[in-house]
Amino acid sequence: VEIKMNVARQRPPPLEVVLVHGAGGGSWEWVLWERELAAAGMRPRPIELMPVQQGYEKTEFSDYVDQVVAHSLSRDLAGPANGGEADTGGDLSVSGLGEGGGGVVLVGASMGGMLVLKAAHRIQMSNTQRV
């Protein structure tokens, strides 16, 4: 008598990697990294930082931090700054982000590095892997 068991291996949920560009840059800066991160089983989520409606001269650092926070909390891969929807439920926590709570990695280049540090300070980072 031969018994075969089909045991499905559960894969851990992918890490969400929020990629934040610097001043004068754009999400295009992350194109090469997006491919590398996706090949490694992660979900890259670059953000396109936008000035406020009144223009760059009226845009403050905190406006960009707000965008990074909203993008990090969004369950939409595009994120609210890129036309997606934020779904914070009033809770500044990333613990439920990703399929099954895979976690978040915040990555910033140049000014983006300062933005992710400020965003991480504002978000309860209970499920974040690295900043």
C-alpha cells in the first residue's frame, strides 16, 4: 500500500519595498532595482513624489512625508501618490500590509532617505523589517 501525501508548502508573504526618490528625481530612478527586487521575490513599490496643488514653492518637506506615509500604508501597489488608493482605516500601522502581513521595507535615496526616516517615525512600524 502506497500513500502519497500532497503537502502544499506555504510561501512567506512577500516584503513590500517602498522606494522613495530624492529631490529632482522620480520613480524612474528605481527601474533597475524594481527588476532585481521582484526577481528576489519582493514587491517593489516606487513612489512618484508630487508637489502640492499650489506648486513646488508652496510644497513643504512634511507634504512629501505625508505622501510617503500614505504610500507605505496603501494596499494598492500603485499607492495614493501614483493614482492608487490609501486604505489606512484611521490606523497608522503597517502591520496588515501585504498578503498576510509580509512586512514593509522603506528605501530612500538622497532626500528620500530623510523622508523615509521621518515617515518611519510617524508610522507604528510593528511589521517593518528595515528602514
